[in-house]
Amino acid sequence: MPQYFYTAKSKEKERRVSDVMKAKNRKELAKKLRQKNLFLIEAKKKRDKKSFSIPFFNKVSLADKIFLSKNLAMMLSGGVSLSRTLKTLSVQSKNEKLKSVLLDIREEVSKGKSLSESMEDHSDIFSKVFRSMIQIAEETGTIEETLKTLTEQLEKEHQIKSEVKGALIYPTVIVCTMVVIGIVMLTVVVPVLSDTFDALQADLPFTTRFVIAFGNLLAENWYLLPFLLLLIFIIGKMVFKTRKGKRSLDRLILKTPLISKLVKKRNSAYTARTLNSLLSSGVSIIKALEIIEENLSNTYFKEALSDSSEKIKRGSNISESLKPYSNLFSVVLIQMIEVGEETGRTAEALSTTAEFLEEEVFNTTKNMASLLEPILMVVIGVSIGFFALSMLQPMYSILEAL
């Protein structure tokens, strides 16, 4: 039986009510509501979890998660019950998927499950870090404080991602523009020049023959280009999903200038911030490292944390276990952890380090556009020079022959 998100009006109290209810159709929904002295205003069928959806358009963003954690903390600290809080936030949420998830969680909570247990079925939205911190907070009775910490962490993560995206906009626009111009030149201009060279029976150098052959190929089969690009994308995605492919891609990222520096700082900042949050919430160091390892995407960082966990189990401290991986993690992070362990203030040291490294990431991303600009200019210049030389060289030869 389908479920409906509905908004109804109470005739007696002149107030609006929003909730979810199962019904065969809208007519039956209205009938059920009338039995409760409610009159249906608006109803929308809840999408089935197993129904088809496009992931890109059915995604819960970081901004949505910040909205959830911030408002959840505020309402719970204000004395509002968890069930009512979830219901209110589902009504306020503009994201349909989050709205549906919150109602599902509310339903599970009403059956006696804890908030963290209810979130287990939605691991694609709530990371293990999020769920673990909520679980510990429920056990220790510090849910409001933990949610505030989560909000701060999500806001920092969102800020870093926004800075990185902003820094990549300019280079991306330039590259896309040059690719479009290149395709137009190869499919429109080159075939015309090719006909001219054929008519004059000019002796063409290898570079010119290559450009003409490539241009004619594109001009004759331009309609296949989108399918070819899609095929390359799908094959690339399949290859990089394999263990060897993912490892190769991660190695390439760590060897690429500029990008490597940013990735190392960002992973170090994320490790410091998350480790601080987990340790402050009462999570053990071993479990904290395992949780962070699961949430990191780069294979080499994951292996480093896995090895560190094993060393800590054998008696090492955090700084000693991370020292062999100073080529990955920031030296500042390792040294600050060491100082924190010596003074018994590891959490404070991690918090300070996270703020420092996050500022470093911001500065790196701000400078990225200016650093990439000369590289792009060189690449564009070489491409234009190659094309111009390939097309102009035969023309000069023809003029000299005349």
C-alpha cells in the first residue's frame, strides 16, 4: 500500500498538520483524515525505495546534512521530543530523499529503535563517523553537544569542498572552451584546407597529414563522438573501480604536482578534525582510526591508518605509528599529536592542527587558479602552435614554389 505525504487542516483549531499515512489512493486518504476531523489540502505519494531514480538528482548534499544536524541539535536542546523533531524537519526539508529518510527514521524510532540504529539502514547518507558519534552520544547522554560538533565538522568539510570546486571552475571553463574550439576547427576548417591542398597537389608533411586525417575522421563521424566519450567514461569508471585500477589512480594523484599537495593536506586535515571529534565523543583510538580509514577514499591513506591501528594494538602511540607515513600525512599533524600525547592534551592538539591544516587547504585552493593559469597558457600555446604550423607550413611551400 503506498504512503502519502499530506497536509491537512483541522476545522476545530484552524491549524495545519503535515505527516505521512498509508492509503490505497487519495480518496481513501481523505476518508481516513476525516475520521480524525482533518480535511485534506495537499497529498503527494511517497516514492518507493526500490523505484528507479537517478542518483545525481536524488542525492542528499552536505548542505542538507548541515541543515539536519544543526536543527536537530537546536530542537533537542530546546526540549522537543526526537519523534516530533524528525517529523518537523521532514516537513521543513526541501530535499525529497532526506524528507523520506527522516520519516523512515521516525517510524523506526517510534518502534523502539535508537537514532543511531535507525540510521544504519541509510548508510549512503549517514557516514560511519556520523553514526558512531551519535551512538556514543546516546550512550553517554551528550546528544546535543555531539550534534553541534558534527555540525561544525560538516561545515568545515563543506567549506573546503566549496573552495576546491571554486578553484577548479576557471581551469575547467578554459579547457572545455579550447576543446570545443579545437573540434570546430578540425571538423569545419581543416576539411576546407584539405580540399585546397588536394587541388594544388601539394606535398604535405607528416604533421599536416595527421591533422587532416584526424579532422576528416571527426567531420565524417562527428555523431559518434558523444558515444565514444561516454564509452571511454564507462570503461574508465569500471577500470578504476577494480582494486588495481583504484590503486593506480590514487598513485597517479599522489604523484601529480599541485594536486598531490592539496590531497595530502586535505586528508591530513580531515584525519585531525575527525579524530578529534571521535576521541572527544568517547570513541576508542583503535575504533576511531578504523572509522576514519573507512571514510577516506585514497587507498594509500587507508593502508597507512590500517597499519597504524595494528601498531597501536601492539603498544605504540599514535605519533609513532604515523611517523613512517610522513610522506602522506603532514609533518605538522604528526608532531602536534606527539606533543599532545606528551602533555596529555591530544584532543586539543588535534583541534589546533585541524584548524591550521584547513587554513592551509584554503590558501592552496585560492592560489590554485593562479598556479594553473601559466600551465594552461603553455598547453594552449603549444596546441595552437602545432595546429598553425601544420596548416601554414604547406602554404608557405606552395607560395615559394610559385
